[in-house]
Amino acid sequence: MKKDCLFCKIASKQMDAQLLMETDDLVVFKDINPLAPVHLLFVPKRHIRSINDLEQTDGPILEGLIFAAKEMAVKTGVNKTGYRLFFNVEKGGGQEIFHLHMHMIGGWES
Ligand code: AMP
Ligand code: ZN
């Protein structure tokens, strides 16, 4: 846990969020400023700054994020209408919260 990291605080329940799913390794919550009818964030509990800081041994973390997305796609119904998964990496890539997270956006009419 990194002091003053918003997503560490949400993952450890020191701050509220609209939590939709939790496992030993990750949390999923609604983005506070949604860009689409469905906008979720998939966040590993362990503090990792960005994709740039991933180690080879972190493979299972990424796997967990993708399978959580698959599950949440069914729960929110976007599995039928389609969705995008993406990571913003560092400032130039649009990253504003420097704790690794994957976005899921979707839910538009198709
Ligand atoms: P990024 O630009 O990839 O770092 O994305 C950060 C995302 O976190 C943005 O889409 C914000 O709207 C979202 N966000 C910021 N603060 C919160 C919060 N307290 N709860 C939920 N989402 C948040
Ligand atoms: Zn953090």
C-alpha cells in the first residue's frame, strides 16, 4: 500500500467507491466520471504504478484483470453490445492515477 494513493485507499476500503467485485487480488468499481453508460475500473490491490512497472512474474495479475472483465461484461450486459478495455500509461498516455488500472467502457446502443 502506497500512502496517498487513491486506488490503494479504495482497494483497502479506507475510501468509498461503488465496488462491484472483489477477489484476493483485485477490486472492480465504477468510474466516478463515466465516459460511457458502463465505465468500470479493474484495479489490482497491490500497488503497481503503471504497465511500465510490471514484472514478468506479474502475469497472473493481468490474467486476473482480463477474466474479471469477462465476468463483469456478462453482469453488466456489455458482452452482448461490445466494449473496450484499455490502459492509459503515464502522463502522455492519459494516466492520471498512478496505480495500475484497466478501464472497461461500453453499453452504447449497437
Ligand atoms: P486514468 O486517466 O487512466 O488514470 O484514469 C483514472 C480514472 O479514475 C478516471 O477515469 C477518473 O474518472 C477515475 N477516478 C478518479 N477518482 C475516482 C474515484 N474516487 N472513484 C472512482 N473513479 C475515480
Ligand atoms: Zn496504489
